[in-house]
Amino acid sequence: MSLVNEKYIRPVEKSGTLLINEMMQEKVRKGEPVIRFGFGQSPFPQMARAIEALKQNAFQKTYEPVQGLPALRERVSSFHKAAENLDVPASRILIADGSKNLLFTSMEAMTKADILIPAPAWVSYAPQAKILGHNAIPVITTAAGRWRVTPEAMEKALAKKADKNVPSMLILNHPGNPEGLGYTAAEQRALTEVFRKHNVIVVSDEIYGLLNHKGEHHPLALEYPEGTITTGGLSKWFGAGGWRLGVALLPEALDGAFKQTMLGIASETYSCAAAPIQYAACEAYIWDQATKDYLAHQRRILAQSGTWMAERLQKSGIGAEKPEGAFYLFLDFSKHAEAFRRQGITGSQQLCEMLMRETGVALLYGDVFGMPKEHLCARLAYVDFDGTKALQASEQAGLQKPLDENFHQQHLANNVRGTEEICRWVEKKSMSAAA
Ligand SMILES: Cc1ncc(COP(=O)(O)O)c(C=O)c1O
């Protein structure tokens, strides 16, 4: 007899990221070359001053306040004001062990909710909504519409609500994982009209905001301050995913029962982010020249690589928008769908498995981002390079002149090679289908 009857076990599947990773590990074991475009982890190192602060604070051992260290909340508040003109006082800032937990807690604060999730969107939103028993409503976007959520798509999704009284929460990620695109101020204003009309809470996942390649991220809270929860943290712009430090900036309207409930849940589950990490984070959240330069170098390396790759892929008839931020491209193979079909490839998981098997290039298939299985699409994370060396070389070159071709060939070689492999593979498949 099993200890727990399976019907009482929640149907939460293992993340789709694991399958391709397991195939990749197998190749590595056999000594075969692989290109790691599957995992979305920042390749860049943290700033030295925060690493030093972490060392100095290793002795910190007390439980910190559930909401986060007051000094850190002050720093986060001033930082976002200086960097992005966001005006959120420390009293409305929550610190946790990663923004993923804050996203979950913000959904968990409601007993019942309709969670609107764009398709495609980051892998964890829909499973989180499902674990909580909330109703997840997809907001459909299109390749032709650059995967942007439009007011019309929002209206369509909201029309699917069974009960207008149940709160609506949209999770909007920009720059986005998986597509690397942002929303202009005008696009945000148009969406805000729909948000206001339907009283939508928006969790604006801006974990990649500071990695807008031009430093021109436009936070949604500037347009919709009354209804936006902004989330962020150290995982991406600071290259410290494993430090587990996330932040949430709440709107004034949620500074009552909603915030207290989030804090109540935090106190009954994770208690607080690790104390030494919070002290170290105080040295990350400083908007000075060193931080600005650190970001400027990362941005131009990502912009150079991502733009080159998108252009190269487009030449082979693979849909890929030139990225505006983060380190992702969302590839659309629809133009080759007929050729793939004749080769027996009818779904994106199958496509990614075959690509991995035949070329060693890892991509993450579209289904895990909420796309229909038969839509041939996949996410490419262009992070297969040594971020420490690339950052050092960029710093040595200085910000006055652009990075040259030499830098590209030397420091971004796997990104180049992997792109060429994908293009060659797609062209070969198309040609054999035609033959
Ligand atoms: C869009 C998006 N949101 C949130 C997260 C999670 O961030 P954190 O490390 O702060 O939990 C990630 C991490 O990959 C992400 O890509």
C-alpha cells in the first residue's frame, strides 16, 4: 500500500526545462559538443563589492523582519526611484527569497482569482496559478503582433471570466522571457485603459527591466501606479540567481489587507530571505556610476549578440524579433512547418529533441511557455559564453567605442556557432523535404 493514494497528490509536472537538459548531459558524458541555449541563467558575475559584503556578513544569523531588512528596503526604494523614476516607499516594498516566491505569494493572497497569463509567457506562472487552484486564462498573442499583449487580446481574455466579481490578475513580463521584448509607453497606456475599465491587478514582472539593451525600460507602474505590483530582484541584472533575492513594490491600494496577507503567508512559510544575502544586497542596490557602467557593459554585450543572432536566423527564414532586452529570442519555425511536417516533425518538443540529438544545440520548446504543441516555436537563451571574461574585455575596451568584430568572434563564439548550427539544420531539413 502506498503512503499517499495518488489521487491525493497534486498534478504538478516536472519542469519542461529538465528533459532537454537531461539529453544535453547525456551528450556531455559522451564527450560530444553541446551549445547551451536552454537555460536562462545570467552569465555575468555579481559586482565585487556585494561579494565582499556577503563575506563580511556571513556571521549574520538572526531571522530578519518578514518584510525584509529596513535598510535594504530603503535602498531598493531609492534605487528604483533613481534608475526608473518609480516612486514606492520602503513601507510598500517586500523582500523575499527570489521574486518567484513573491509572484506566488501575490497570487496566494487571494482565495479565488482569475490569473491572466500571456501566451507565450515564462514557464512558472501557469503552474503557480494551477497549484493554488486559481483559474488561469491565456491571453493570446501572435508572431505578427510581435507577441505583444494588446487591448483587444485583454478584452477577449476578460470576456472568458465566469464571475466578474472574482479578482483579475494579469502577469505581464517585460522585457519578456521568452521573447526579449518590452512595451512602449504608448502601448502601456492603451493597455492601462483596459486595466482600469476592468479593475485588473497587474503583476509587472520586471526582473529584466535593467537589462533593457538601451537602458530605456519603461516601468508599467509609471502608467498604472494604482494597480501595479512590480517584481524584480538580483537574479538577472546582478547575475545572482542562486543568491535568491527578490523584491516586490506594491501599489498604495494594496497597502492594507493584501500586503498583510502576503506578509502573513511569508511568516508562515519562508520567514525571510537569508540574512547575509540581504546585507550583501544593500551593496547591489546602489545607483552610482559603478552600477551604471556594470549594466552598460552587460547591455551592449547582450545587444550585440542578440541582434546579430536574430538577423542571422531571419536570413534562414526563422522568425526571431530583434531583442530589446534580457537574453532571449523566441524562434518561430512556422515558415518551415510544411517541410518539417514532411520529415515527420509536427510539434515543437519533437523539433527541439531532434535538434539536440542531431546538432547538440539546446533550445526550450514552445509548449512550456503556454504555446500550442503544434506551433513550431522555441526559446533560445543566448548565454553560452563566459560572462566574466566578456565583461572584463568590454571594460578594458571602454564604453567610448563600440565592441568590434574581434570581440564577437572571441567572446561570443558559441552563440555564433550555435546560431549557424540551427540555420544549417533548418535549411538541411527544408532541402531534404523538397527533394
Ligand atoms: C520572467 C522571470 N520571472 C521570474 C524569474 C524568477 O526570478 P527569481 O530568481 O527572482 O525567483 C525568472 C527566472 O528565470 C524569470 O525568467
